[in-house]
Amino acid sequence: MSNSDVDVVVVGAGFAGMYLLHELRKMGFSTRLLEAGDDVGGTWYWNRYPGARCDIATTDYQYTWDPELYTQWTWSEKHAAQPEILRYAQFVAKKHDLYSGIEFNVRADDATWDEKAKKWNIGTSKGETIVCRHYVMATGCLSVPKDPDIVGTERFAGNVYVTGRWPHEGVDFTGKRVAVIGTGSSGIQSIPIIAEQAKEVVIFQRTPNFSMPAHNGPPPQYRVDRLKADREAYVQEARLSGTGVPLEMATVSALSVSQETAFEMLEESRQKGELLAIGNTFMDSGINRQANEVVAEFMRTKVRSVVKDPEVAELLSPYKHGYGTKRPCMDTGYFETFNQPHVRLVDLGVNPIETITETGINFGNESLEFDAIVYATGFDAMTGAIVGVDIKGKNGMTLKKKWEFGPLTYLGLTSVGFPNLFMITGPGSPSVLSNMMVSIEQHVEWIRDTLVAMREQGFDTIEPTPLAENGWRVHCTDCADITIFQDANSWYMGANVPGKPRVMLPYIGGVGRYRMACDEVVRRGYLGFELTGVGKTQCNDGLIRQVQPDVDMVLEMMGTLNLPAIESMTPTGAREFSEASSAARPPGPEVGEMLDATLAGAAGDLAYRLYRPATAGPHPVMVYFHGGGWVFGSHLSDDPLCRELCVQSNTLIISVNYRHAPEARFPAAAQDGFAALKWVHENASSLGGLPGKLAVGGWSAGGNVAAVVAQMARDNDGPALSGQLLLCPVTDGSRQHQSHLDNADGYILTRSLMEWFWNHYADTDDRNNPHASPLLAHDLSGLPPAMVVTCQFDPLRDEGDAYAQALSAAGVAVNHVQARGHIHTSITMVDMLPSGAPYRRQMAEGIRTFFAHG
Ligand code: N01
């Protein structure tokens, strides 16, 4: 008789449940593991369709937690077929005596949280109720086949097969007329084998998919060698990688090479026969549509080169989704299959299925008879199996209801209102966008360690806080927003199931970064969780990832470079360093014309660059001042940003140099700025500017110069300005604001660098002068409308915010934008950081607004 009150109930005996059972036993937890099938293996137990294989190489798709397995088990192929993977699962289960802890042919039907007892009651298909402290769903991401959603499916009197529920005894299609509906991985893997046997095969395709040859064979030697040489290092690299497979990250943009070179590089990747190789050829195919199109076109050329009938080749070529935005497939002879005379492709876009009949399928104007129909129509992915159990949390709230508009989780592991419920590879975790083995092990270990920590510290419950859960949702969305994944109607987006909310289900920020977030949560005392025990509560509420994901990647990359602190350099050294850093950046968009010249400054000529839109002029004019802490930079140093603002706001931008400190200290920059403004005002018409449509703008120290110049113009009877655009401006030399402490270090512009800038620029007394610290001006009324953009993780954030508030209080029209998750430099990084693009668009819109009136 099994214990009906245990520490943990686990549902699912796939690779996740098996490992978890092993670990929980090892740690002395009493456990019940329920499995609906009659053996272990999960996805590899159910998906027995012909041709079913793993598309991750066996060197990587295997457990790492038992090092003996590396010698005790030898994989026969690079991409193991389903029977071999199932045998592996059985082998591990036997070796570790897991069978004795698993109850087969039992489903969890419902789960109800008992708030008083602080326990879950799990109702099973055997009519039993099991009480447990913790409840873990190890139910897999692709385990519930979706309803094919086709009229008449129940009418067909022939044989019906679903790829995800294939008969264990196999199917012989010899001499049969077979319809296959669906061309995802399951369809693409099974179709060539079904076609080998069947008399006739008709494939009903709604969406063509990208597929590459698996080039199956022995496990990849270079991976085998690396594993043998240093298994720990290899495994560690996988754990910290983007996808759970060691890969050298791409550093080349698909747009920086000719199509010929791009195709050569892609061919090299394709020859590797590894799922992730093609998508990893270029650094930008997942975030830039144009770059992705290079890859997509390469893949289409491959279809054309194999499929003899050009019309069929065209139908098999994806045009409506980017490469990788639906999971690409690996095949063995898939496209070749369509050259066979008994194989036919039906494009459902043109000839939709009208109904399935007793004997076949009616579509378009045709009616075909079949002996068998194979549904390769996919799964209710990621959430289907979880909400398939009637889970009631606190106050009777069901998880299904809570997730009505999309799953809400903290770390993809837990959900508010459902204490002590854990999901392995749940929505909001890398899961299906990773090597599942790596993600499964990470979750199992995180849950194990959490349960052990709770036991040691006397806690009975753990539940995420609403703040943390919402913060994770925002972070997941931020990650998805910088990619092009949301363009596709994929199962990643829940788009394959009618009525399912359309949200990016997996976490797309990468396996390594995700793992670091989970570890950091623990290190910071279970940040974002509330833990309770008898007479005690612990809650370190907060957010785990707030910096925009692409900004975070840049910071991480810069961290690895061990760059010297700028403030340790001489001004000359800092200038050289800054110029060298600018040399490698993308140039920004093409403008109509760029012209370099000089104008009269306060103490000699100043260089400037004019950016003219391609549209017919004359245009409104913005005089722009560059950043660089008054010490470095030039009229060219913010070139990509100036180009972008010019193009997007249809404004003539004149980026002006000014004298730099320490050679020319305060007030040289301000005086040059004002002289330049007057010169541009006087020469506006001849430059192609619209008279009377003049604004100033600048970033950082340039924002300071712009703000000061706007005050000088007001106080010196002009020129009249239509607006001032201040991006992360320096406004207050006192640097007493909280953001100087909050963001003192780690976000490129540091507190000590800011101190260095000020020391070079202005004496302590001068810093109180409003022409150095515009926030300290006694009167801010009468200034032109302002757009002030501040960044959350910038030491200058609060002084920018304060300036926006002070302007507003003085009656100035202010458009104040606070860029969430951004740092001092990130918005200027055109074409490098997609998360900055919306703010640059807003700035351009702000400039247009300056000029829209009067
Ligand atoms: O499912 P899918 P799958 N009428 O959703 C079509 C993993 N996996 O089982 O794209 C007509 O990808 C549907 O059309 P559309 C892998 O992660 C891995 O093949 O929605 N057609 C699509 O063509 C994979 O991505 C491996 O327009 C209908 C197909 O059916 C995931 O599982 C092997 C339809 C479903 O494709 C799912 O793959 C197998 C309808 N009513 C699976 N409804 C490996 O490791 C759906 N479709 C190699």
C-alpha cells in the first residue's frame, strides 16, 4: 500500500520526473511519482511514429548527472531514433531502481491546495487522494496532442493515427493509400518512411517548413573528442550557453557580407547536420528581418535544388515566416520524397480541407479516398499538460482561469496563488528553445535544492510574489520583443491552437542567462519568493532582471573584455580609446546628404557635420551636441544617432563640435554651443533649413550643453527655439542624487567616471553656475518645450528627471520619457540594441512635435 501523505508528488516519468525522483529519494523525501503511460520515457514513450528521432545530437541529449552513463551507454547514432532513446530511459530507470518508485497507468486528475494544512491534495485516476507538501508537474512541453480542428474527423472509417500517440506495435502502410496532415517536425520525419511503404501518399500542407538534412551517422567526432578530453568543461559550457549545446557564438552580421559569402557560410553550417548550426551562422538572423531573409532564401534555394517540379518546390518553400521563428526541422530525404510519382502535395492555402468523410478527404474541388489518415498536427504546447489537470490554488482559483490570457509564472517554475507547485520546463523558462536535457536537469536541481533549503530552515511553503511574477513576465516580453519570433504563427506563440492566447511561451533570453537568474534568486535569499513556516515568514521581494536583455548582453560582453577604466587614462588616452570603440559600430541609416564643414565658434572655428534628409527641403533644423563628458567625442562621435534622428524626424541635424576639457574648461563648451546656435540660426536658409524652425538637442554632456544653450538663448533674446531634446543630460554638478549611488558602478558610465569628467570640466564653484548645472537656474520659465529622456540604470537618471520636473513646474511643456531597463549609453547604440529603437522613435516623434506648432 502506497503512502497517501508524502513530501512530494511528481507527475510524469519522462527524463524530468525520473531524475527528480532520483534526487528526491537521495535527499530523503518521501515521494509518489504518477505516470499515465505504462513505462518511463515521456515524449519518447508516446512518439513512436516512423522516423521519430531527436534533433539534438546524442553527445548533448543525454543525462549529465550520472557520469557513469557516459561509459555504460554507447549511442549508435548522431541523432538517436525513438527506440534507442526509450531504451536509454529504461536503462537508467533500471540502473537507479526508479521503476520501484513509479506508479504507471495513473493520471493526476486534479490538485487542490489546502491552505489550512499547507498541503496539496492530488486526486488520481484510480480514485485515490494523495496528500503532499509539494507538487511537481514534470509533464513535458509537447505531451498533449492538439485537436486537429478539422470538420468530420470522427467520421472516417479507415485507420486513424496521431503521431504523438502512435501504436506500440507499429503500423505497416504497405499497399495503402495514406493521407498525412501536418508538415511540422513529426510530419517531416515520418513522411519519407510512410512513402517508402505506401501505395499512395497525399500530404496536406498548411504551412511549409524549413528543414535541413540530418546527415545522420555516428555521433559527431569533434563533440565526442571534446567530451572525452574534459567532460566537466563541456557540460559546463552547455549549461552556460544560449541553447544548452556548446556552440561558438556568431559574430558576423548576415548583412555585412555579400549574398555569395553568406550562402557559402550557410552551406558550411548546413553540412554540419546540426539543428542549431544554420541559425547560429549569423549574429542577427533572429533579431533582424533582413538578415533572416538571407538565411530563408538560402534554405529555399536548397528546396529548389532537390525538388524537380518547380511548382512543388515553390509550395514547399516557406515565405510567410522567418527562419527559426517556427522550429526548423531535420529530415532524411524529406524533399526528395516529393519527386516520387506516388507522392502528392496539397496546398491547403489554395485547397482547404472541407471535411473528412467516411472514406477520405474532401478538399478544394476534389474528393480523395484513403485507407489511413495520419494526423501530424502538433501539440497544445507548454501549457496543455499543466492546465489539463484541474489545479486549484489559494482561494479556489484554478490555474486554467489564472492563465486565461496567457501563462503567468515566476522563472517558469512557480506561479502566484499556487504555493509549493513547481513546473519543470514550464512556460517562461527556456524549455523548448533549448536542449531539453540541460533545462530539465537545471530545474530538477533547483527544485531539489529549494526543498532541501526549506526543510533545513523550517519553511513549509514557498510562493512567488506578484511583483516578482509580473517582473518576470515583463522580462520575458522584453526578451521576445527584441527578436522576430513574434511574427510567426507558431506553437511557441500558442498560435496553433484556436482560442489560445497569443504570447511567447518559452523564455527566449538563453539557457545560461536563465540559469544565472535562477541561481541569483537563491543567492539573494529567494528573491521574489515568500516562504512561510510555523511562526515565521521570509520575503525578499524584488525583481531579478530589470536591465533590457540586449543591454545586459553588451554589459556582459564588455565585462569579459576587462577594459581599463576610462578615469584611469589621460584625456588623450581616453579620446583615443573612445575613437577606437566607435570605429566598429554599425553606421546607422543612410541619410540624403552628409556634409562636413566649419562654423565660427566662440574662440575659433568649430567643425560640424550636417545630416540632410533625403526628402525635399527646406527642413527644420536641430543643432546637436555630442556626448563624452566635455572631455572626448566630437561632431562625428554620435554619428549613427544623428543619422537615425535625421531620417526618422525628417529634420536637418547639425552636429557641432565644441572645445573640450581639460584644455578648455567651463564655460568653453557652453560658449561654443551658443555661438554655434547663433551661427546656424543666421545661416539656416543657406544650409537648407526652414527659418524659424530651430531646436537644440544633445546626449549626456551634450544634453548639458543643449540645456544650457537653451537657457542662454532665452536670456540673450534669441535665437528663438522650437524645442530642446535632452537625452540623459548632465544637469547638476552636485551629484547628490540617489541614482549616482544606485547606479554607481556596472553600467558603463560610473560614478567615478562622472567625477573625473566634472574635475576636468569645472571647478567646484563653477559647478553651481547654471551654465554648468542648468538645474540650478533660478528661473526655468520661458524655455522652449522639452523632451527629456532618462535611463533607469544611469547615474544621471535622477538629475535628468529632476530637470524635467523643474521645467514642468516652471510651466515649460515637457515630454518626459523614462527608458526602462536602459543605461546611459544604450539608446545611442543604433542597430546594435533593438530595445533602444522604440525610444529613438519616440525622440524622432518628439522632434517632429517641436516643429509641428507655430
Ligand atoms: O507539430 P507542429 P509537430 N489542418 O505543430 C499542421 C518537437 N518535435 O508534432 O504550421 C492542417 O510543429 C501545422 O500547420 P501550421 C519539435 O519541437 C521534435 O510536427 O500550424 N494542418 C503544422 O504543419 C516540434 O516543433 C522532434 O499552419 C494543420 C503541423 O500540422 C514540435 O515537437 C520530432 C492543422 C503541426 O506541426 C511539434 O512538432 C517531432 C489543421 N487543422 C516533434 N492543424 C525531433 O526531435 C495543424 N496543422 C526531431
